[in-house]
Amino acid sequence: MIQVLFVCMGNICRSPTAEGVFTHLVKQAGLSHKIKVRSAGTHAHFAGNPPDLRSQLAAWQRGIDLSGIRARQITPADFIQADYILAMDRDNYTVLHSCCPSGHEHKLRLFLEFAPHLQRQEVPDPYYEGINGFEQVLNLVESAGVGLLNELSKHFS
């Protein structure tokens, strides 16, 4: 089984959105038994909380339910268990790299590397934005999710 971990700072906006969207894509592709999807934050500020209501609403409008996800901080075990650790932005990538156990650095990537056609590297934090920021995150995450799924599907063909 391939394990994918999405990471942002607080695990209440971008990474749970990515978890929900990618879980949806994996299920549609019939690969739920082959790909495990989770999310975490580099900080524990919101540990135990559900995703931001604006993230939930924007995702819900696209048929994706984020309500069961709870924020948590990344753990040392995550670096060992996950095959892909995908940061939403460079700041979180840097934090991840600084605490990554030796030998697991190859797992760290920016999520938008899977959507090169977007010509951007970071999923912006929508926390201080209006609903349009959350819609933008969904659009970016969906595009990168399709690219990631295409890459992972090569392992199963």
C-alpha cells in the first residue's frame, strides 16, 4: 500500500482539503485498497479540531466531506510510514526537511510539483482570505491530485 501524507502549517485548511480531495479521487479510481491518504500540520496549534468551516463548505459544495478529519501535528512515525510527504508551501517544506529523519528526505516534495501546468509551486494559505481563497485551494489541489494519482497509478499497471 502506498501512503500519502499532505502537510500544511495547522492542518485545518490546505492539507485536510488535499486529504479529502485526494481520497475522493482515489475512491473514484477504485484504488482505496492500494493508497492510504492522511494529513498533518507542522504545528500543533489546532490539534484535535476539525477543518476550518470555510474549507468544509467549499469542499462540500463539490461533494467532498471533510467533517471527519481532525487536525494533528506530524510525528516521527509519519516520516517512516509515508511514501510521499507533500508540503503545501516552501515554509512547510523547510520545517519538514529540518525534522525529517535521515534517509527519508527523498519522500518530501511540494504538492504542486504534480501540476506543472499550473506554473506555481505553492498552495496559498486561505485562512485570512474570503471564500474565493478556499475555492482557489480546491482548484489547485484538484489539479495536483489528478497529477499525483496519475503518477501513483503507474505502480499498479
